[in-house]
Amino acid sequence: MQLDPVAIIHSPYKQKFAIPRQPGLVSEAVGQIEFMPEYSDPNILRDIEQFSHLWLLFEFHQTAGQGWSPLVRPPRLGGNRKMGVFATRSTFRPNAIGMSVVELIDWQYQHNKLLLNVKGIDLLDGTPILDIKPYIPYSDAVPDAKGGFAATEPPQNTDINFSQTAQQQLDYYQQHYPQLEALIRNVLAQDPRPAYKKNNTDTQEYGMTLYDCNIRWQVIAGHCLVLSIEKAAN
Ligand code: SAH
């Protein structure tokens, strides 16, 4: 079987590091799905606004060539327990296909481009979209389902402050990206550091790229401090 992407997504997440583990955790993360020319027919989206949420099926294109193994260590379990690959949402799978429920914002057809805007994404910029389907609550939502090791939302760290410098830089970038502060806060609330760092003294500075901003931060004794927000080098 050969799959032919129908679209690619433009996402504020420019690198894997710091992307939340699942969609919906950071609702400010807005993605624009741009259809390939051969699928840029507005008829393919007719009546899609009847649905509030959509399933995206996509290729984990950045890690697709890196193989897989039957057992994986989910970061959620601190990286020290092995589980069957099909008992996890690991990106390293026999077929590197991801699936995410996202919220539909709207869509446009302009200058022969078909664009679908969605929020709450957990996809890397440039991810090939293989398919899009409406989310059907009566069947897709299973309120009594068991969630195994991922039964509840991961704990959040809301103790996030901006240094004076970072605050000034934020005020500047917010003019372009009004959602930037909320996006940074909610991404950092997921504490993207590797699990083994979380319970130890960690003086390391971390960096992540959101939109075209390079954001540096550190976590000292549970307090997250954003140090700077600068234009990322392309
Ligand atoms: N909701 C999806 C993804 C879960 S794994 C699913 O359940 O299938 C989430 C991780 O996927 C994120 O932390 C991010 O680092 C990774 N990811 C997102 N887009 C990717 C891509 N195009 N290539 C490789 N990894 C990607």
C-alpha cells in the first residue's frame, strides 16, 4: 500500500521537543491544514462544519525512518517500564501513523488554496496528513473506558513566571501572536523535560521553538522561569 498525503499541516511546533503528548492538552495550539493541489477542491469539505471535532490521521514523518521495537518505554511511566508497542501511543510503530482528535475552527478557499484551521493539535510543523474524518461522539467517546497508564491527564505545573527580559520580549511578540503567552504557559505546564530530570536538581537551561520564537527556560525546585524569547534562526 502506498499512501498519498492529502495535505500538510502548518503548526507552531517546529521541533519534536516540547510538543504535548496528546492533542487537546494545549488548546491554543492552532494548526492550518493546507491541502495538496490535487485535493484543493472545496467540495471535499462540504458540510464539515456540522462537526465540532475531527480525527486527523498523519505520518510521524520525522521519526518514520527510525524503526520500531515490540517493547517501548512510555515517558509517562518515567521511561523505566516497558510496554507492548500496541499498548502505547509511541511514535515508533510498524506503520508510523498518528491519530489526533482536534477542534475544527473554520476553513477557507482562497487563491486556489484550500485551508482548514484546527486547534488543540499535537503535530509537528510540516506533518503529512493522510486522512481527515469527523469525530462522532456517540461512537468515538466511551465515557466508562479504562485508560490504563494514561488514565488521567498528566499533572500540570502552573508555577510559571517570566523574567523581566522575557516579559518585555513577550509583549513585543504578542503583537504578532496574541496566543503566544497562553501557548508558552500551557506547553511549559506539561513540563517537557525528560522524566529523569524532574525529581532531581536540574540547573539546565532548555530551549524550544514555537512559531519563529526561540524560548529559553529553566525549572528550579519546581518553579519554571522563562528566561528569554528571541527570534529563532531559520
Ligand atoms: N496523538 C497522536 C500522537 C501521540 S505521540 C497519537 O496518539 O497517535 C505525541 C508525540 O508525537 C508528540 O510529543 C510529538 O513529539 C510527536 N510528533 C508529532 N508530530 C510528529 C511527526 N510529524 N513526526 C514525528 N513525531 C511527531
